[in-house]
Amino acid sequence: MTLDEQRLRDALDEFARGVPPRAGLADAVLRQASRRRTVLRLAAAGGTAVAVAAGTTFVLTDPLPAGRVDLGSVDPAAAPPAPAQTPAPDPVIDADLDALPAGAAAAVPWYSGGVIHHGAAEVPFDVEFAAIRSLSAVAGGYVVLTADAEGQDGNELWLVSSGGERTRLARGAVYSMAVSADGALLGWAEHDWSAGSLDDGPGRTLLYVADAATGEVRHRREQTGADGPVGSVRGFLGPGRVVVDSATNAPSGVYVWDLEADTVTPWTEFGFTTAVSPTGELAAVVPPNEAADRSPAVVDGVTGEVRWRAPQNATIGTGGFSPDGRYVAEVLEIGPPPAELPRTPGALTSYDYAYEIVVADAATGAPVRTIRGLQPAVVTWEPDGALLVQAAEDDRTALVRCFVDGGCELADPIRDTSDGRPYDLGSGL
């Protein structure tokens, strides 16, 4: 790595102080940007390379068994006529945005034009569009993480009722939030950097779990000293255990906050948590930044032991696990990593990445379905087990619903993006 490249990476890491610390932060900024456009462009001026990344295509693979009968073990004269069989669905879905039929409105909340859309419901929530950080449904309404409305460093956490009434729960260094599977509990953390550093993390963190319908705090914990950085809330392992990361790019592991015992204890030696199954049985984690093997892993929700490893070019986003915990969606980036792209000083080069969304068995990692032909910006699941994708194509975007059993449809009409993206799915990556 050249000195200029190191300076660029350091600048990106410093800029990221206002967002959750995560594995390979500078590389992740480049990779996740690539899901928001179509082409990854590498601008090289002198010895400094800046990658501005783009588009997404996903694929899901499914090794369905052929199911053929062993004719050598059957007496043809004695066997009854074989019943007519319906052919198994093709394990690969080739989706063409222009050929998809219209379907029902998305069954998860999304944001557009000052309104939270959720099925047929429309709830007013007027903020700057670019301010939306995360959006989830909870009992009685929604919880929204936004950028600070007054331009201060940090974010604001809002509870929005189904009638549009809003309550601000937190303001400041709030990097993430998590909702229990039943929507009854909401968890978050507030970090205090006044006693910390960028290298060591914040010196103090306040952890909260509240009633998601009222905002009333049910559990509160203070982390200080060496434990000060530990507490970035990532998900619920059932109603009584909360997965927490460290608010630093050099984490010491992943931890679990036991609400009844009020203890925070080590859980795995991985660096960061990217998704937690709604059932609490599994979680997706990635190694710390310095690890030689950076491939994601799915771990046991109780023991933290590794169940299986995903490819190194795979990402399992926040909404990766299906509601019943049966499946997990992986987005695979097909192509060279940004660091290996050809670089010509003073020239602008581009590389067209392809992306595959692999729907896999969450317990084993065995592929189940492949979707091709779309460029996904966000991937998440609907309550009935359908995969919902915010897909992009040139200057167009659409919400696409795909079924594990096969087939895709539009959950929202194709929209023009030449003047900016028209909506935000709000969760998933």
C-alpha cells in the first residue's frame, strides 16, 4: 500500500467516526457504495486511487435433488403406475425488471416523500430524505434512526406511532438500533467520546432496552473504563439477551448483555456482528480487521460456535435472516476486490461488478435459490418469508419481491432515479 493510499484509508476511517465501527471500514465504504450504482469507477490521480463504487446483481443457488427412483430395486410388474410429477422449480431465477408482474405493496416499512409506507398504511414523518439511517416496524408504530436535524455530529432515534406522533428517544453518538422479533423491545446505545479516542473507542457507553410501544426504558447499563467501547447494539438473542459490538475498529470480540443478570460477557472472538436471526438461534459475524481470513461466519446463538463459513466475497446484511430463521440471504460480489483493480495514474477506469444473492439454509449454508438479473441496493425479508430487494438498473429502481419457491414480482412500480433515489427501504444492508 502506498503512502497516499494509506492517507486515503485513514481519512475514510476518520470520517467514519459518525457511523458504526465495522470490519474493514475503508474497504467496506467502497464495497457498499458499489451496491448503490452500476459501475465501480477507479479514479487515479498521480499515486492516489479513489474508488467510487456501484451497482448490484444478486444470485441465489439451489442444489435441489433430482429425486429419481432407483429402478433396480423395484419390480416393474408389481409396481403401480407412477403418479404424474410436477417438475421442480428451476433453482436459478433470472429476473428481468421490465418483465416482472405487479404484486402487492411491500409488507415492510419504506420511506419516500416525507411518508413512511407500510403495506396500505402511510404515516407522516417529514425529514430530509438523506437523513434516514434505519427504519423498522415495532409494536404500535415505527422506530427511525436519522441524522441529526440540526447538523450536529451524531444521529437521532425516533419512536413514531401509527398515527404519526413522534418521540425522540436519543440524540448523539447512537450508531445502531435493534428490535426484538415480536417488535415489543427496542435496544440502542449512546457512546460518550469525551473520555475516549479514535483508536481505543469511547470511554463510556450507556446501553438501553425500552418498551417499543411507549419508549419507557426497562433496562439500562453503563459501561466505563476498559469496557467503555463495548455496547453497540446489534440484535436480540431472544427476549433476554442482546448482542453488542465494540465501538472501535480494533474490537476485542463480540459480547452478550444478559438483561436479567445485568452482565456483559464475551460471546465470540469475531470482530463484528452483521445480522442476528429473529429466532435468536443464529447470528452472522465477521472477523476483526487484521484477520487473514475475512470470510463471514454464521455462529450458534447460544454457544457462539461457528456453524459454517460464507465465501470471502459474501456479505450478510442486517436483514439477512428470514423471519422464521430458516434461510439467510448472502450478497456475493463477483469480480476483483478494489485493491486489485488496474490503476492508471491520471486516468478514469471502470469495472462492471456482478452480484449474486444466494439464499442458503441458515443452519448449514447449503444454497437453496439463485436470483440473477437485478442490481440490489438493499436486501431484506417480508414477514411471510418473501425476499424483498431494492433493485437498481441504469436510471431506474424498483422494489422487487422474490419467492424462495421461485418467481419474482414488483412490490412497487419502476421509478426514475435520474434526479436521485425516490425512496429508501431503510433496512437490510
